[in-house]
Amino acid sequence: MATIPTPEESGHKILAIFGQFNIRPGEMLPFASLHQAFINMGGSANDFKLGIDWLCDMGYVEIRTDKRPPDRFFLTEDGFKQRP
């Protein structure tokens, strides 16, 4: 049986994606790029949502839009420090 990742594990996978794109604090990744990279790494849509929620709760990623679902995710200074 497959192991279900925790929100924290999914969040760290997402932070690694920010690193792959060389995103610095205050810079953003569009939803489509971030989500597709996560799926390509074997993640699920639900794991992505849980990971993003965890990142936002921790202050590692910010959503700066009123659109739902959000279309852009901004890396914070704290998030940058947590990247692998």
C-alpha cells in the first residue's frame, strides 16, 4: 500500500520546486507551473492542496490574490530559508 504524505512532507516537496525554479523571497510561481511540477514528482492534487495550506499556515508561502482558486504563490523569506 502506498504511503500517504503528511501536509508537511508535501509542503517541503513544494518548497523544493520553488528551489528548482530559482525563486527568491518575494518572487512567485504561477499555480499551473507549481501544480504541474508537483504532479510530475508523483504527488496528487489533494496532497498539493494540503501542502500549500501547510506552507501558508507556516508563513512560508503567501497568496496575494482574491482569485479562488489562487493563481499565484509567493515565496517568503522564511520559506526561502526552509528550501532544501
